[in-house]
Amino acid sequence: MASVPNAIDRGATGPVADFNPGRPLKRDWRTAWIALRKLLRNAEDTGQVFRIMRALNADTSHKNYTRLLRTAEGGRIALRHVELAERFSDRAWLQALPEGSVGAAYRDFLARTGFSAQGLADISYAENADFRDSDHPYAWFGRRERDIHDIWHVLTGYTAEEPLGEACLVAFSYAQTRGLGWGAIGLAAALKSVKITGDTRFAKAVWEGYRHGKRAAWLHGEDYEALLAEPLDAARRRLRIEAPAAYQRAQASLKAKGLSGL
């Protein structure tokens, strides 16, 4: 069964009226609440995920783009304007990355899950074609945020194949981005897990994801082409990404109870 957070990665965006990436959206709490209730009733309704994100994230990408420019390498990264979905879809480049690297772990992730960076990008454009074509830096940054999500799975150790890993990464992402859409979905997933299982370990794992996101370096400031060539263990140490101990305990508990999805 698909999970609440798992829909984040594979769904499509809602329709966009009067597309202008330079104008921050106002938060729409009513739309977010309606969408969240629908999502909790039907975890397969992935469109609701993106309605929540759009309704609550407002100027999150704008603020984080500005923060990127204040980092030592941010100006160079922004100037190069690399489209990471295209870069991550370059199989020859990925295959050339050394064993034990972040990129090698990402190769394994793609092989294991069947996901692809370009496939995810194409899904996200289904109802938002303007987002694909815009050269506006905020739109580029939004695409970049989408494309690095699966790299964060690799770095954090929160798997993408089951609900618990997605919920933990959602919480990690909220701590990193301050996007309220991430926060709302992570909180809903944690509360739903306690209701279904009667076990607080799932919620504790989600909280761990948030704490780890707070303690880690700001991952948006990374040069991802360079990062993928870095040894995975060394990258985790440099970025202050801690081992997901509570997640692993909760994962074991859910498996022992025969629960594969929430």
C-alpha cells in the first residue's frame, strides 16, 4: 500500500494558474486542510500531496535560493544552472563514479527501486508545463530541490521503498527547508502511524528525522556533481548526517508486527 509520504516522490503537481515564479504564493490553509484530510483517507491520491505543498510552502524556494547565494559556492552553482534531472539521468556519468561513492550508492538505489530522475521530473510536469520551461532562478531552484530528494535518501539512510523511510525523510526535509508542506505531511504520517499501530516508535523515528535534519549541514548548498563522487561515509561525516538508529529500531518493530505500510 502506498504511504502518505511516499506519494511525495511519485505524484504530479496540481494545476498552476498565472505562473510567475518570482511572485511568492500566499499560504492557503483551507486548501491544505482539505487536501490533507483527503490524503489521509486515500493515500493513493497523490495529487493531494502537491496541493498541500503548494498551499503551504509559499516562498520557501525563494528564501532558500537567496540563502544559496550567500554560501561560498552558491553563486557559482546558481550561475552554472545545472539541471540535475538531466545530469542524474546520464548513465555513463553515473557508471564512471567510483565504488563506495555517493554516486555508486545512488546507482544501487536506482537499480533497486526502478526510479529515475527524469521520470520523476516528467511526472512533475504533467500539470505544470511552465515549470519545465522557466529559466527563472526560483523555478530552477525548485526543480533542483525536487531532483536531490532521492540523493537525500541515499545520504540519510532513510529508504524510499516503504512508508517509514519516506516519513523520516519528509521530517528531515522540513528541518532543512522550513517548507510547511513537508512539516504538515510528516506530522500527519506520524500521527496516523500511532493511531494504526499503537506504537510510538514510528513517531519517534520521524522526530529523529527532523532532529537529524536540524543538525546536518545545509544540503542545498552542496555541489551535487562533486558530492556524488565523494566517498559515502566521508560525505556523511562531513555533512554531519547521523546514523538513523531510531528509524532502524522502528523499522524492525514494524516488520516484526507484519506491517509493511501505513
